[in-house]
Amino acid sequence: MSHIALVTLVVRDYDEALSFYTGALGFELVEDTDRGDGSRWVVVRPRGTTGTGLLLARAKDEAQLASVGAQTGGRVGFFLHTEDFAGDHERMRAAGVRFLEEPRHETYGSVAVFEDLYGNRWDLLQPA
């Protein structure tokens, strides 16, 4: 095994999720394929990368809907690395991304926690 290709993120709606991830976060749309049963195979990932992507999967029932925004139990579950912390932080704030704290400069790097449109917590992180 060489790497994790995709991580599933359960969302309420494909298009609102796409708007956030490609708009506010600046991710690129890798694939959006109609599966013929009302569902789609929607993959996004940080622009210009070839690593792990997010599979945006629309909730199919009440149990899945209840997990939207709480897939990691309120903990930071996603770590978005950057090479331009200050620039990306400002761009994301201007795009309406909600940061839960001011940037911190730790021994391991610069970091700030933000929420996606559903409340999932992410670290924006520039490693030292």
C-alpha cells in the first residue's frame, strides 16, 4: 500500500459542499460523476496536489445526516498544510471561512483552527 487516496466526508448537499471547498478553500474539483441513482462521485483536493482527496458523499439517511459536521467527535479531524500561512489565512478569512482562534506560532509551525461549512474542525498549518 502506498498511500490513502480518499477520505469520505459526509455532506448535506453536493453543490453547497462543492461551493465551499472549491470557493472558500480554493480546492480543485477532481471528479463529479453522476452515479445514476441520484448520487454522485464527487472528489476535491487542494489545488495543484496529487495526494489524498476528499470524497464528498451526500447523507443518504437520518443517521448519516446526524453525523454531518460531527464526524470526528468535535476534534480537529483534518489538517490542511500550506506553504503560505499568512496569505492563505487572509484569503480564507476574506472568503468567509470561520476561524475559531487567532493564528498561533508553535514549535511545530504556524496554525489556526477553522470550521468547514458543517462545523468539522480543521487545522490550517504551515509546518516549521
